[in-house]
Amino acid sequence: MKKTLNSYGIALLMGASIAAPNVYADDGVTIGGFVDGAYYNDNKTGTSSGITLDQVELDVTYSKGKTELRFDLNATPSAAGTITSDNLIEQGYMSYAFSDLAKFTLGKFNAPIGWELLDAPDMYQYSHALVFNLGLPTNLTGAMLSGGYEMIDYSIYAVNGTDTPFANAGAGNGSKGAIRTFGGRLGVTPFEGFNLGGSFITGDNIAGTYQPQKFKTFDIDITYSGIENLVLGGEFNDSKDWTGASLKSGGMMFMGHYDMTEMFGATLRYDMFDTDKVVAGKQTAYTVALTSVLEEGMGALIEYRSDRDTTAATATTGSFNSYAFEMTYSF
């Protein structure tokens, strides 16, 4: 999903990491997308290495008056697993804007929570941070109300659960009703180049699995882009019952990206996540990436990442390095 089409404040500050000038637009229809491929080597598993076609996406938007229809067709050819209607359609929603203050959306949409965005053209690294992978939902299916006024932006939603198109169907659901996952984000931009957001989500349906304990996840994101060519970001995450019943988890992320020239940039990122705050140990990662805009819409990067896992219950305890070369073309 392109940052310029995102509904929350982070997107308004960062701009696109790779320009996409060739989007087709005619009579209310806008068509865009991207292809993302890489060479990746990861000694954590010993098997994740080789050339990959990570993602192919086609995004179609139709707007007329106050209404909008949007769907993103998405495929991950090199990923394991069966193709389903859910993972084939990353987003698919209808929306009606009553005003700038309130837009109603119904369908499947990217979760408005956290600092990092989902798709390769919207990233400054090849990999996502631990907080993104372990502490947050990716997509939600339900209804959302969003909008903004002057320095405030917001979104509130009621959805089936996290990362599932289905309502609760597990044992114990009873007659309480299918939709019991709720959340939202409130953002503030007190001055140009700075956005602070607070998000909260709670429910009893994680990826389609009902659990008696309702999880509660809090997330704070910070973005500063007031210095030319520099983007700074931070995130703090705290959860209960997200990584397991009666478990407290959480993490943080700090990153900085600087464009040295119009063609070359560099990114540094540190992130940490603790899946069980009671048990000793946690996961940390340091990431360095060199980025390049080869031409409008075409980008490449080289990433080095060092992970360390000291969680006793994790089978892959130890230190691991990974390397990636990625090319992305978006239009």
C-alpha cells in the first residue's frame, strides 16, 4: 500500500521511499502496483537462501464524489503455503466520506497501528522489525471510521479479529456475538514534520483462533522528518495475552534514514521484542541498509541484519546474521 493512500499520520510525513510516477489514472480509476524480488541468505534456519520473488501486487482504486472502492491483489510466489482468497486480496474495501472529519470504511484494510508499513516500496529496509512481526496485526476485516482536523487524525474500528476474514468460531464463543475485536489510533501533528500516534486494540480472536482471555495491545509511534533528507522513527509496544494466555509481551524500535544524495541513502535500525516478560531473555536485532533510487519507480537496497535471541524457550537461541539484496519497481 502506498503511503500517499494511507489513512493515518505516519504516511503524511514520510513520503514514498521509492517514487511511483507512472500510476495510471483516468475517469476516477487509479491503477498502481509493484514487483519485489531479492537474493536472501539467513543462517538462522540454514535453509532460507536463494533468489526470491517476494511479492507482486496490483492496486486498483475507483473514486467518485464521496465514495471510493479499493482492492489490492497480492501474491507472494516464493513464500510457502496455499493460495487462498484471503492472502490473494491484501485489501478490499468500500468507503464513504461524510466530510474530512469522518470517512466510513467497510471491508478488509491494513491495520492502522505501528510505525512500519507492510509493502516493500514503503520500506527503507528489506526486513520488518521484530515488533512488526511479533507484536502487531497486519490486516483487519470489519468497519472503520477515520478522519482528521487540523493537527489531529484518528481511526476507530470494529473487526472480526486480527489477520482473519472470519468471525469467532472457536469453542467458548457461545452467543456473545462474532465481533468483539475493537481498536483505534489517535495521532497529533503539533508542528510540521512531527507526528505522535497512540494505538490500542483488544479482542479474543487472534488470526481466526478464539481465546477466552482478551488480548490488549498498546502501541506508540513517533515520526520526525523536519530535517531535510532525514527521517527518524520510533515505536513502543506493550501487550497482554497477545503472544499467549496470561503472558505479557512488548518491544521497541528506533530507526533513522538519511538520503545522502538523490540516488543513495542509508538506514540504521535497532529493535527489541520480549515474548514473555516473566521469563528471562528477549530478541534483539540490528539492521543496516544502503538504498538506491535507480530511476523513478525503480529502487534497490543491500541489507545486513544481526539477530540475537536469548529466550530460553526458543529453539533458535543464539546469534544469527542475514544478508539481502532487493530490487523493487513500483508504478
